[in-house]
Amino acid sequence: MFTLSVIIPCYNELNNIDEVVNKVNLSPIDNKEIIVVDDCSTDGTREILEKRIRPLVSKIIYHKKNQGKGAALRTGFAHATGDIVVIQDADLEYDPAEYPNLVAPILSGEADVVYGSRFLNGKAKGYFSNRLANKFLTFLSNFFTHYKLTDMETCYKTFKRDVIKSIEIEENRFGFEPEITAKLANIGIRIKEIPIKYSPRLKEHGKKIGFNDGLRAIFCILKYKNSVGGVLLYNNQRKILLYPCVRLLFFINNSFMIELHRPKKNFIMKKVYNFNQKGSNQNNFNNRRRRIYRKPC
């Protein structure tokens, strides 16, 4: 029997935290460890956590200052002790009843990580601008990771505990999503997507992600792509894929380096002809140039 650690990052979720925790407790997984990380809420969420939520969860951790979703998840992962770890937002957009489907590919050995995709069922929901940005960011992420994801930005990410604990999370805000995807690709982790239900909320209801977070996501995709310089690892097979454009860049770079390191002053060019003693054919002559540098005075 496995234990599922549910990490719930929350910030100013006074109206939702009760219902989210209740739904998590009602989810059809017997052994659960529920960890709530409050990212310095200022709307009364902390009082609700102490009065009503503490008896219902395993741990409540408070941040002394607001840092962002990535920082809250980093704290939650550090305290997780379950065999499998899942992320649960506190905004009621995702249904905890999906947990059995999220853990099934991991339990069967089919995958190391499972993403719940909001777009695999073909029913697009939410702001058009958000969906368009999500499509672009997922495409850009796939370009560098060679995954074939449809929803890189999804909240529902489920990990084997040893996998998520082996990765250092650096991003404090929503840059966590492209960062973790890139780092999973870099170490050859198998990801499987499954379709999930999704009920988007409006900005006036507390949705926090914005335009600047989208720009940061682009930056993170480029920042955390494989540091080997274009060598990408695909799934668990560790296939080396080097883009032709990277080859061209390497060629151009090497050409410039040769030119930069070629001395233009203070040397004498002298031709030295090496004759091949085995034949007299003109093609056997190898003309080489030797640079003779003047010694400094």
C-alpha cells in the first residue's frame, strides 16, 4: 500500500481553503499525507487554517514572507514523506477525485511522473489569451525537452517522491512549471499525460497568474534547457539529439575563434615544403605554413 503526499500551496484563499481540504480528504485514496503551505496570507486564511483546517491535515507550514508558488512547493516537497507526491492548488480549479487516475501510471511502472492535461479531452476552457499563451509555452518547452506534452503549465503534476526530491527547485513563482519540466527532461524522466477535468476561475475570483509570469516562463524555458549546449535527453533512453542549427552555431563560433586567435602582427610567414620520399608525384607534396614568432626584446 502506498502513501500519497498532497502538497497544497495557498495564498489568500480564505473562501476556498475549507472546501479544497474537504475534497482532498474525500478523494478515493486511503493513505494520504496532506501538507498545506501558507505563503504569508493576509486575508484571514491563517486563522481558518489554525481553527478549522489543522485537525484535518497532516502538516501546516507558514512562510514568514510571501515568496510565491514555487517557494511554497519547495517547502512542501521538503516535508513530504509519501511514496508519491501530487500538487493541489487551493483555487478549486482541479478536482481531487482525479487522484486515482494520476497515480495509476506510476503504480503500474508506466511512468515516473504524470501530468494531468486540461486539453487532452478536447474541451478548451478559460480565457482565450491564457489558452493561447499556454499553447505557445508548451510548444516552446517541447521544442527543447522533446516531450510531446499538451499542457506543460498544468497544476496537476504527480511525482515519485525520489524523483521530485532529487531536483532542486530554484523558481519562487510560476516559473516552477517550465523549470521542473526542463529538469525532468535533462535527467531522462518518463512523463505521461492523462486528461483531467478543469473548472477555471476568473481574475475577479482570485486568479493570480499574469502577463509577467508568462514572460518569466519563456525565460525559464531558455534558462533551464539542458546545460550541455543543445544536447537533449529524451525519456529514459538518454538519446543524444543535437540540432543542426546548434552544429552550425558551433561551426561559426569555431571559425571566429580561429580568426580571433590568429596573430596578425610580429610574425614572419615561411613556407616549408615536405617532400614524400616514396614517390615523385606532385600530389604527394604537402605544403604547410609555419609561423615563426619573434622573441620579445
